[in-house]
Amino acid sequence: MKRFAFLAAVVVCAWAQAGVEFTVHSARSGKWSDVKTWEEGRLPGAGERVQIREGHRVVYDIESDQAIRMIHVAGTLSFARDKSTRLDVGLLRISAGSSADEDGFVCHGPAAALPEIKGARPALEIGSADAPMPAGVKARIRLVYFEGMDRETMPAIINCGGRWDAHGAEMSRTWVKLGANAKAGDRNIILVEEVKGWRVGDRVIVTASKEVEGGSTFRAGRKSSMAANTEERIIAGIDGGKIMLDKALDKEHAGDGEYRSEVANLSRNIVIESADPEGVRGHTMYHLNSTGGLSYVEFRHLGKEGVLGKYPVHFHLVRDSMRGASVVGLSVWDSHNRFMAIHGTDYLLIRDCVGYQSVGHGFFLEDGTEQYNILDRNLAVQAYRGKRLKQQALPFDANEGAGFWWANGRNTFTRNVSCENDEYGYRFEILKASNFDPKLKVRDVDGKFVERDVRTIPFLRFEENESHCEGLYSFNFGDDRNPSVHGDRQHPFIARKLVAWQTHYGLRPNLQYFLMEGYKAHDAVYGVYHPDYDAHVYRDIYVYNATAEPINRAHDDDSIQYGSFTYENLTLENCKPGRDPLIQLACTAPRSGCEGHFRNVVVKNSRSRGANVVDLGGGPRNKHLEWPVVYYFHDFFGPGRVTKVLSGKFPNAMNDVEYKSIEGFTGKDVKGAEIGGVVFPVLLEPVDDLPPGTIVTSVRVKGNQIRVAGVTQDNGEVESVLVNGAKAQIRSAAPGIVEWEVKVQKAGMIEAKAVDKAGNEEKMTHVVKVLAPTE
């Protein structure tokens, strides 16, 4: 009987879906406000299902609070550029075919198979890359839930193999640093540079510059909420680099010296929002074979809390079919499910975007197969602690609130800043578990898909990223199940020029074969925390005012060191960690030959309670002793002098020379001796054998020439970019990224590729079909 009831329900559901029809159809191209545009001779009304037919271009030119239940764009829906508009809609679907089925996640009709589209693609246009929506014109889409819709998939904007372009008025920068200290009570703030495109009435945030402790979330109204120091205001006036606020600041914000708060603009003149933020929220998606791009658009009050795949901005399994798409200058705020999800997607450019307040991770790469994406100069503020999502791709991810979260190293993260995220600023996490095998199908450098353990794929580029005022961790890499995440001697995980300030745990490196060049921890409780030392190399490390442990021991409480490490040019300044030494040493190792080498250690105005530099440290320790770890301090007591340090727990290892306590240097658990003939080792020898990755972002035809622009990323340095054989001009260069431009003779196809200075030539070239204007 139950089986019969189930089958009957399925039949009824299928009949109901089959009976769904459009009530209004476009009759020709024209304005939405013109009754002649519509086959029925009237304008679409509230609650109706509307179809814009293939070949028709309808210009949306009204401001209306009459919510349309569904708009299916099989032709083109373009928003007026000469007047402000408002569209309330339940489902806006860009796809070929004629299906009126309601589904805010799965594509229906011919677009479900996503074939090659003949002629013009279905398109939603809200401005264009060449002609953004003018600054004085506002386009607003409000996603409205209708009774009877699926609450988990609706309301929504979904692009099913069509083109969705949304390009608002440009800004010179979407966020900048403060140019002067801002005190509580100030109504005027100074920016470090004048910005263009900001307007009176815009909503801005001024980020925190002091760490907050004593809770587990910055999300207001929760049992363990912390009072965030980031403040939200409205611009009341602009005078060059001076911003006048609608009301005075309540907190102090640093704007002097190296460590400063950010000021970010959340307002854009294109707005995508949920009509009822307290009710059923909406989301947006791009599917496989879609095209288009987003720039200077505001996504607010979106995302379905606790529901997989329903995010404010979502690239869903598009692989490299959207290679060339740019996501620039977005504002995503008050999200109940992430800022942006890059899922099963490669070669996206995400730049100058601002994320503020999301449940779960903010900028998020979802399943561990994503590669060659560029996240450059984005700002992530207040990603809140969420819960694991049902049927999420990576079961180990606890979704605890990271500004940036990813699981495949072959992506570029440069010049980003994170602030006041519940758990992490940056979290790189991938592991093997009973319910997950990290051997995944990923694209190799020759373009072929291969099965590879993604734990062994090093960072493509991770450089000049900053984190401050986090709930717990600033930079957390890897998994502490040693050795889980690992490269090799020639292909280590490399991070450069990182900054962590006013935070708890500055850097936690739980991976094997790791190179850290240029790291500053300023006003952090821990400078380097819980390192899994195993072929680790640290250079140019500066720790200022670490209040607990400037340099933590290997595998912390277990106090086990799995391999060797080196520190070169380590400066500890104004560190007064109390009971623990400035540099903690590990108790034991599971094998012989594990060492730690320090060269050019500088200690300035730093002193532990025990008046020592090195010791085993307090807290739990490993009681099962296997092998001693030998530590060498090169040049600490003078040029050419080497001091060997051993744990007192291994007296049998101290039979080569006389070991003793060294006043002001060794603690009670270790002893040292001066020896000779020890060479500072070379643990890593990185090679660059990875080709660059190129993204063509713009192709413009003018007469018999084509102007082509794009970006190229590399783990080393880019030597040249060739487009149809012509050498492109490098317009600008940042760490690992160059922007380029070139003019070539008109052709049907564009092929772009790059060569780096190590001689690696790109095999996965970017080939772009040159389209006619109507395409």
C-alpha cells in the first residue's frame, strides 16, 4: 500500500509539472513596458510565468513591486541603461528551450544536456563589460519566494548554458587601507588613497584593528557571541581622500604604520537581493557551458543557511567552460551561506571583491578539484561558524568560518586580506579519512584528466596575504595527521610575505616540505604554532610581541618532531611569553637524524619568565621517548660559532662533548655545547617545472584588428605571453600574476599561451572563438 501511495504521488507530481505553462510570451523585440512586446497584448502581471522567446530582445525598463513568478530567458533580457529599474521575481532562468518547469538548481529542457548553442545564446544583460551600468542608474533584482515553490532551491537566478553579464559602475578600488588613525568619536576618516566611484549614501565598513577574545563567533545574538570591532556606516560626504560618516565611530581603528584597518564600500548600483531576508532567501548559479561575467554588483541578504549549493554567487561544476570569466569588484554581504562558491571550476579570476558577514566559509573552493583560479586582492570579513552541510563534497570540512577555504593547492591567492573571521583567515585543508579518498580526477598540465592524490599538489602561488583580528587562526595549512599533506624536496608548498597581526595563532603549518619566506606576526599570541616540522624551511621571520609562544614546538602538545627544519634570519622582538621559552624544542622524534638548525637569530627586548631563549616548554609532553632531536644554533654566540642543544631526557646522546646550562639561553630541560664542523643544511631545492596558466578576459573587435587582454599566473616569473603568435605587452605585474594586452589581426579564433622564465611553455592554451556582435 505504501509503495502504491508513493507511485501515485510521483504520477501526480509529474502531471503537475507537465501542466506548467507560461502565461505571457514575448511577441517581438522591444521594451518590457510596451504592450506590443507581448503576444497577449498586455504587460506581465504579478505571479505570472513569462517567456522571452529565442531571437527576441526585451529591454526591462520599469520599477515594479509586482513580483513575477518566473521569467524564462530563451532570447535576451537586457536592463535599461537610461533609467533605474526594479524587478521582483521568483525564478529567473537563462536557458535554451521552452520548459516552464520551476527548479532553482537543476537546468531543464535542451539546456539540461548543455549542447553547443546555434546562433545567439540566451542572455541576461545588466550592463556589459564594455558599457557598464552608468553610475546614476540603479538596477535592482529582488528574489521573491512564492508559496508552493521548493524552499531549498527557490527563489533563484540560474544560468543554464546561457550568458549572464552584470556590470555596474566601476570603482578605482572597492576597499583600501586607512590613511590615518581613527579614534572613537571621529566622524571623519582618512583613506590611504583617493578612490573614484564612491558616492554619498554608500554603505561602508571600517574593519577591526584589535583582537577580541572570550567567545566563539562574531555573529550577533548567539550564546557565545563576541563584540566585533568592525563598524558599519553610511557615507555622508566625500572630499578627496577624506570620508565623512553619518555617525561617529564607536571604536578605534589603526591607520598609521604597517598594520592598518581597511575601509570597504559595500554599495553598488546593480543589486541582487532577497526580498525577505528573514524568510526564504534566494541564491544564484552559473552552470556548465555558461558564459558572462560579473563586475561591481552588490549581492546582499542571499544564501540559504545549512543548504548545500545555495550561495549568493555560485559557479557550479563549470570546469573550464567559463575560462575567461571575470568576477571583479563584487560586494557580498549578509549572506547565510558563504560569499562565493567555486565548485568544480577552473580558470576564474576573482579580484577586488568584498565579503562581509556570511554563515560558513567566505571565499570557498568546494570539492578539491578546482585549479588555476586566481583570487587576488579580495577582502573577507566575518565568516561565521556554520555547520557541515548535508552531502557536502568534502566530509571532513567542519565549516567553522574561514575567510578563504580551499583544498587543492594549484590555485593563486595573492594580496588578499581577512579580518574577524570566526575560526580562520585562511584555511587550506585536505586529508584522507575513512569516508574520503583524496585521490581525485584533476586536469594535468597537458590538459588530460588524471587521478591524483590532491594532498601532494603544492601551492601554485600564495603570497602577500594578510590576516588580522581573527577569532582563532590567521594561516592554517594542512592536516596534523603527519605526513598527510606533502610535496617533495623539489616541489614544496611555498608561502611568501605573509602578515598576521592582532590575532591568536599566527601560522599553523601542518604539512611536509614547506618553505615560508617572509612572515611577520605582530601582536599575536602565538607566532608559529603547532608546526609539523618535516623538511620545513623558514626565512626572514619576524615575531613581535608574542604573548604566549613566539615559536612553538613540533606537533605541540605531543612534542614530536617528524623531520628536520631550518630557520634563517629569525627576529624575536618585544616577546615576553611568561613561563615558556622564546623558542620551544620538541621532546622526541620517531626516528633518528631529526634536526633543527637556526642561523642569525636576533633577540630584541624579549625574555621569558625563566630568562631563557630555548627549552622544551610547558604544558603536555610526550612521555614515550624514542630518539633525541638535535638542535644547532649557528652564529648565535658569534660568527662561525655553532651551539648544539640537546634535551636532558637523553643523557646518552651527550657523550661527544661536555654539555651544560648556558645562562640566559638554555632552560632547565636542555643543555648546550659549542662544537664545530656543522654545516647549515639545504633541505629544499625548489624547481620550477610548472607551466603558467593564462586567462583571456577581453576580446574586442575593431575593424580588421582585435584587442585581446588577459591575465597569466605562474609559480615563478612569466617571461612572455603570445596571442596568435604575437607577443603581448605586459601592462602590470603583481606576485605571480601579470596583466597583458595585445592587438592582432582579425581572425576567427584567438589562442593565448605563456612561457615562464624557467622555460616552461603552457600546454593548456586558452582558445577563444571570436564572436559576431549578436553572439
